[in-house]
Amino acid sequence: MFTPFPGDRPEALGALPHEALVFVHTPLCGTCQLARRMLEVVDAAHANRLPLYDLDANLAPEAMQSWKIESVPALLYVKNGEIAHVQYRFGDVVDLADAIRQFLER
């Protein structure tokens, strides 16, 4: 399931594992709630072992600006403390699962 993101500053990416996913959202965003549910389904299919972190964009304005996050929901693909890719579109569960699988297999 989701692990709280370790802090609210951009440097906190360095505290994540070698490969991690950071779900950036806001509490009142309906699309964010749908994306969260999709991520929960993908995570359950992986026996809740995805390196999946949760970050409320409202609580980390400096990080949002530093990372140039354009909108929420956003899924950050993090490798070695750096953002490798940002996904804004959450089409369907199959596409999301495939994108995550490809990232984790690289």
C-alpha cells in the first residue's frame, strides 16, 4: 500500500529506495481519487510490494515547484533519487500496470 513520502522538500527523493513511485495528489481532487484506486488495484496485483509513496501536493509546494509538477494526479517514477519520468495520464489499470512493470524491469 502507500507509504507516506518522507518529508516535504525536493531533497527527500534521496531517502527513497533505488526505484520508487511517488503518487502526487490533492485531497479534494476527484481524478486523484480515481487514480489512487487504480494504483491500489495494481499494487494488490503485486502483493502490496510496490515501492509506492504518497504525497499531498498542498503540503510540499517547494517540491512541486522544484520538480515542475504541472498538475495532479501525477505519478513520479524515481530512480536513484532522481525523477526519471512523470505520468499525468491514468488511462486504465492495464496501461498503468504495464508502465510500472516496464519501469521496474529496467
